[in-house]
Amino acid sequence: MKIDEFISLVRNKQFIEAHEVLEDDWKELKKAGEKDKAKFIQGLINGTTAIALFYKGRESAFIKVWATFQKYKPLIDTIELDSKDKYIEAIVLLEAEYQKINN
């Protein structure tokens, strides 16, 4: 999993690049039948996509895509992941960016 690279890109506000980093992990989890893990990763991907959409001036798309992040975020409490704390950090970073947008 490329969560360290994802976190670094989010910190540097490279949201489109962060989206791309987790695509392979998401596809592998889907292929392996790890449904909830795949959905959680999809949520992180959608979180970065939503923020990128906001900065591109596509606020209605941002709201729709952000909802997917919110939908899948709670899966962190029910799935097993190595370095789970890093995934929690990724959630916190995305939510902090969301707060900046909404203030």
C-alpha cells in the first residue's frame, strides 16, 4: 500500500496525484474480494478527487464526490489494515482540508 506517498501528496496539496497513487491498491483489493477495504480506499480516493474538484471551481461535483468519502470513511473502524494509524492520518488531513474550504 502506498499510504505514505498519499499522505505526502495530500500535505503538498497535490490532490489529483494523490488520487492516482491509491488506484492500484484499490484495484488489487477489489480483485482479491476485499470489498470493505476496497471501499475504504475508494473513499480516500474520492476525498482527494472531491477537493481537487472544489479547487477547479466545480462545487456541485465536489459535494457529490465528498459524500462518497463520508460514506466509506467509517469502514476504518471495521477493517484490518497494516499501519492503520497512517490511514487515520489520511482521513484527518482530508477533513482538515475540507474545513479550510468551508470556512
